[in-house]
Amino acid sequence: MKKRVRKHLPNFITCANLFSGCIGIVFTFTDNLIFASYAIFLAAIFDFFDGLASRVLQSYSGIGKDLDSLADMVSFGVLPSAILYELFLQAPQIHGISEYLNFVAFLIPVFSALRLAKFNVDTRQAENFIGLPTPANAILIASFPLMLQQHTAFSQYILNPYGLTVFVLIMCALLVAEMPLMSLKFKNRDFNKNIFRYLLLLFSAILILFFKFAAVPVVILFYITLSIIQFKFTGEKIAG
């Protein structure tokens, strides 16, 4: 019995990730972007713990790896694109080309699929990432409706069809970029070897404590910057 639980628990958590993504899409259809955004955060929690459960229980399988990518495609690809599409619709519509910019939002699942497919076959990403992870991209998008709820002043920056278009194009490029980024997998407790991870967690906690969801874009930028410092200036390399 314990062996069966050990074998299937990580996949069960992955399915919870997928279920959260599906529920989030329903919330988007009903124009409830706040709960749709919370669904992404919930899916990200499940996504973190399914990997943790696999490592702790030593339960790895090809099915689990593929299932994880399929779940991520829904929760961190389709769901955030649906949120972006609704944000496009809420933005002031300018007659002409901006009327068709709404569909740019669906480039996110296209490039997320490319990112996830690449991750599954790229042996260099066993311990770190190459390109922005789909959960990080999705969490950034999920922060937009929550920032709008937090303060209406953010609307002039977020609800802009041209700004949203540029944002989508930048994020799509980052998803598939040949850019090494650190993961939050702690292989040991050595402070020196994990100093960049500790800095990221500490900086993120402080920012979120004071600025709440408005801190998320800064946290993602800090994550990318720290990764560049780690891999560019310390000489650490991605294996492969």
C-alpha cells in the first residue's frame, strides 16, 4: 500500500495542478479574473510540491514527466493567455489595428508549448533552466488583475493594448531564450552554494510584504538579474 502511495502521490499532485488550471479557465470565462489569478498561484504551489514529492519519495517516471508538462500547458499556458485576452478586451479599443491585437495573447500558450517540449528533451535543464519557466511567466500575468484590484492607478500601465502586445512578445522571447536561469531546487543546505536562491527568497518576501502583488514584476526581474549574475559572473555553467 505504501509503495503504491509513493508511486502515485506526485502524479496526484500534478493532477491537482491541472484541475486548478481548468477551474481558473472557467473563472476567466465568467469574467472573474481575480479568482482565475488565484488559480494560477494555487497551480504553482501544486507544481512545486509534485516535484518535491518526486524527489523525496524517489518516484520518477516518464508518465509523470509528460503529465507535468501537460498540466503546466493548461495552468501556465492556456489560463494566463485567457487572462491576458480579457485584459485586452478591458483596455480602451482604438479603431484600426488595435482591434485585432487581442489575439496576440494566444502566443503565450504557443511559446509555452515550445518551452515545455524543449524542457522535456533538453538534458541541460536537469538542475537549472534555460529560458523563463512557464510558472514564472504565468505568475507574472496573474499579478496583473490583482494589481488592478489593489490600486486603480495601475490600469494606465496594464490596460494598454500596445503595452500588452509588447509585453506578450517580450515574454514569448524569454520563454524560449537560450538564457540560463536558476531553479529553486535546494540540493543541500550549503549557504555558499545556495546564496543566490536565499537572496531571491529573502528579497521576494520583503517586497511582497510591503507591496503585495505589485511586487511580482520586480521579483521576476530580480530573478532574471540574479540568474545572469550567477551564471555570467561566477563562471557556473549549465551542464550538457
